Amino acid sequence: MIAFVGVRLTAIVDQIADRTGLGEALAGSIFLGAATSLSGIVVSTVAAYNGKPELAMSNALGGIAVQTAFLAVADMFYRRANLEHAAASVANMMQCSLLLFLLSGLLLASYTPEWTIMGVHPATPILFISYVYGLRHANKLHDHPMWRPVETSETKVDEPEPQTQTVPLWRLWLQFFLLAAIIGSAGWVLEGVASRLASVWGISHTAVGILLTSVTTSLPELVTSIAAVRRGALTLAVSGIIGGNAFDTLFAAVADIAYQEGSIYHAIPDRVLFWTTLSILMTAVVLMGLIRRERQGPGGIGFESAVVLMLYGFGVMMLAT
């Protein structure tokens, strides 16, 4: 179901981007990124409400890390040039900057005093406000960019497709919300399964969140990114991952609201904070790749993509120590 829905969602969001004039980068970050993240946010929210902050936060942060690694996997499916080179977009770089800001805020929140207002840490509303503020400026950059990346023979320009004008817009929106609901409903099952697995196997909630729930709930991002690359919607492929990651930071904010025992940022162990730091590093590498725009790299993928995969592998190995 996730594989089928993910492919269909990519096609629909690509058409919505053309019909509404939002462009692939912004539509991918808002609609595709949010829709494919619904199952993950349900997992984190239910886990936090049930008093499992470690599972809630590791699911959120593990999802950001594995989805960034999926961007490197999508790079393997575009053979003409590196994905970071071909999908040059100011909006995508703005999304990376926003993601770095939000992840840094999550890390900083855990080192602030454990203050709460009605059970909610002050960092939570700041995360929501920052996310909306960042999207607003990304929209401005799409409409009135202050500078543009140099176009090369391998640059894939985001241009509306004429055939999308024959599809009624209301039908596209209806299909989008129905498919998003299917993805979101999976989260209700996954949280119960993950908690049971942790108990039966005797492993930490961090390991379950990083290796199981985050990977499972991130499958739509993998499917949609590869599908977008195969459709030639390269900007959409990158923005779906980066925008989804920015949206995934709100998992922590929603989980803090659902958590009944105080600030969730202060209820997580250092091994979860390690994955926050690792996600910041991986995102910074992707941003450097979008700025550098290497045409070819080792193994047919960008040097930055190779580094991202190595960093994620390093993080997985650290779980075993």
C-alpha cells in the first residue's frame, strides 16, 4: 500500500505544483513532504502520549536521518548527472537551511532549563512558528528569487507540463487527501507493533525507533523520490525529502504536547541526541552538495551522497556499541 500510494502521490503533487503555480520545490516540501510523513507523526504522537518519549523522539530523528540517506539512493536512479547538480533550486537550499535551524533548535532545547507552560516546553511553539516562517520565505524565493543557480546542459528546469491542465484541480486535491489518509492510518498500527517488539526482543526504544519505525514510516519518501526521479521531476524529488525532513522536526513538537510528564526534550537519553547531531551533519553535507553542484562523483553518485550514506552507516553501527 505504501509503495502504491507513494508513487501515485508523486504524480498528483507534481500536477498540483503545475496547476497552482507553486513549483515543484515548494509543493514538494509542503504537500508531498507532509503527506508522506503522516504515519511517522502518528507514531511519535501516540508513543509520547503513552509515556514512551524515547520511541517518540527516536522515530522522528531516525526518520530525518534515513530520509536524507534515501536522497542518496534516489541519486543512484538518475544516471545523467548527480542529483544535487541537476535539481538546482534556491527553494531547496532554503529548505535545507530551515531544516538545519529546526534541528539545532531541537538540540538546544534539551540543554535549556526544564520549564513548561501547561506541560509544554517553550521550544515547541518556537518550532511551529519557525517552520511557518521558513515556508513563507521559501514561497517568496520561488516568486521573486534574489539570485538563480547557473543552468547547465544537465540542469532540469521546473516547468509546468501542458497536459496537467486537462485534469480537474478538485479531483487532484480529493485524490491527494484520500491517499494521504491511507499513509497516515498506518501509524496507528506501527506504534503498537514497535512497542511490543521492543518488549519481546529486549532492545531499547531508540533502536526500535531508529531502525524499524523510522525506516518503515519513511518508505513513502523513498518510493516518491525514486518515482519523481523516474518522472523527471528532480526538484520535486529533492524537495520531497528535505521538506519532509523539515516537517518531521514537528514530530518532536507535537510529541511534546502529547507527552503528559513534562518536557519531552529532557526525557530522552544522549543516544537520541546523537541522532539529532548526526542529522544536522548529514543535512549540512546535502546543502554543500546543492551549492557545489558536482556533475559526477564516485560510483556514479555525488561525493556528498556517498558521504551521507557513510554517515548513516556510522550511526547504525553506533547503535550496536
